[in-house]
Amino acid sequence: MIRAAILAIIIVVAVLRPATADDYYRETLRIAMPEAGPRGLEALLIRPAGARRYPLALLSHGAPTDPQERPRMTPYGLYRQAIEFARRGFAALVVMRRGYGDSGGAYSENSCCDLASFQHSAKTSSDDLRAAIAAMSGRSDVTTEGMIAVGTSAGGFASVALSVDPPPGLAAVISFAGGRRWVIPPGKKGIRPADGEDALAAAFASFGMSSRTPMLWVYAANDSFFRPDLAHRMFDAFTAGGGKAQLINAPAFGSDGHFLFSSAGLHVWTRFVDDFMRERDLGLREPLPAPPLPALAPPSHLSEQGRAAFTDYLAAGPHKAFAASPNGAFGYWSALRSLQDAKQRALSSCAKNGAACALYAIDNEKADANR
């Protein structure tokens, strides 16, 4: 019992503070987990301000195609999404699984190209989610009763897997473009690309044999990872065994619908989420007001498109930087591990469309005030 209690400890690594003007509360955390070593799992909690217990919304990230990007990821990559669930009355927790961001432990989510491989990835990733839930269960401002698990891509796969042996209080799962990509290891012979699809569908079939948690699955028509026919195949495999899910065939989104669950897709995916949760009486009937944007005017020479991008920039999480040129070109990056990285990427992005680019804003202040 003592050991179990120790595993649930949350180590606070930042000063606790309201996110903006006391409207929302933000806290960075380390979640203890033996397999994650001394560092534990990196996490970010955002909830409405107020002295009450808010139901947990556990947000799970995807997996970048470039392995070198994994350590650069931060919980702020899902900052805007976390805000949206906090607006709906949840304590939104973004947790970085082992091998991602600054979380400890080894990456062990490789999936290729048989059922056992996908099932191993499912257990590994869902175990991290269980550690986060256990850590939240003892808090005075969070309740796991009526909680939801929300994930995108590999995070959607992990969230569905979580429901196979659901933690007490899990009321629903929302999966955007849920699944695992498979990469055939070099030198591995006799494996066809179709083998990965077969194994992935079989994994969802195995989940559906035990899962009974209500779910919402959303796939866009132009998802480059999971084509509509593959999404339907996974859905049919899951529900054939008794799994309970509603599938939404979303229209094409941007250049790649795999990234619908993003800040750019807020106006689309929040409608699906609201309809699903209202039907189940989860969260608030009407969202709370969004946090006020920082009082920082955009560069005067930006076009209408540029001004809209600057508004998105102000709503994004740290670390971030916005660069602009005299001819109206601009570029910005947010939610990066390093502020220096954000500056360099913003300038590089701006330089692709204009000359004489300079930093205009760093985080939520004018750039010249940060030098």
C-alpha cells in the first residue's frame, strides 16, 4: 500500500499560477511512474479557476514520423486543445508518454507488423495513461468520476486501448485519427505493407472484444495515415466484437486531415465533441469564455491572413516566437522545448516568403522587450 501511494505522487516542478487573469489555472507536473525513472512523466494541467473538483480529461499526443522530433515535443503541443476542454468544465491533463518530450523511460511503442507488436504498443502507451490517472485520483481539484480520455493518432490508439480494462470512472473515449503507423524494419523480408493494415485491424478487433466504453471516432477524408476505407475497416473490426463507438467521416481538412485535432481545426472538431458529450451529459452544456488574449497589437503591415495568424499566435502556448518582414511576410512557431528554437524556426519560416525578416514577438511580449 505504501508503495502504491508513492507511485501516485505528483511532483510539482513549477510555480503554481493562474493561466490568465484568474480565469484558468495552469500547472506543470511530473507524474511518478517506476518505468519512467527519476524524471517521471512530463505533464501539463489546465482547468477552470474555482474551488471544486473538475472531471479529468486526459489528452494524449500522437507520434511524429521523425524519431528525432520525440524529445522536442512538449505538453504545450496540445495547449489549445487543453484550453477547449477546460472551457467545457474539465481538468485537462496533457501527459507525455515514455520516450517523448522530457518524460523518462525508454520509447517502446514500435508497431510492426503483427498483432503482438500492436498489442504491446497498446499496453505500453495505455500504462502511461493509467499512471497519470492514478496520480490525479488523490487531488482535491480533480475527480476521475466522469472522466474522458481524448487522443490523436497514436494517442487515440492508446486511449482506445485504455478502455479494454477501463479505470474506474472512465465515461467516454474520443479518438481523432486513432491508430498506429508501422515502419518495416530494415532488412526485414517477407512483410507487405498490407500486413500492417491487417495487424492494425486485428488489434482493434481484440480491443472490441472487451471494451464497452462509449466512444467517438473521427477520421477526415484526406487523412494521409488512415484512409477512409482503412478507418472503416478498423471501426468494423472494433464494433464486431461488441465495442461501442460512433464513427464520424469528417470532410477533408487542410492539406492532411490527419491533423484535424489541431488549433486550426478548432471550429470543426469542437462541434463533434460538443454533440457527443451533450448526448451523454458530460461536461458543461455551454463552454466557458476563452481566456483573454494578451494585449499585444499585430505588426501594422500584416495582411488579413497575417493578422489572423497573429491572433492564433497569441492564443498558442509557450515557447513561441513571431517574425515578420516589411513586405508582410510572417512566420511563427509555438509549443517548442526551447525559446531559441522558436526564434530560429519563426525567422526561417518568415524568410521563405519575404526578406529582412525580424522577430516581432517572443512569447507574449514585443521582441525588443526581451533582448
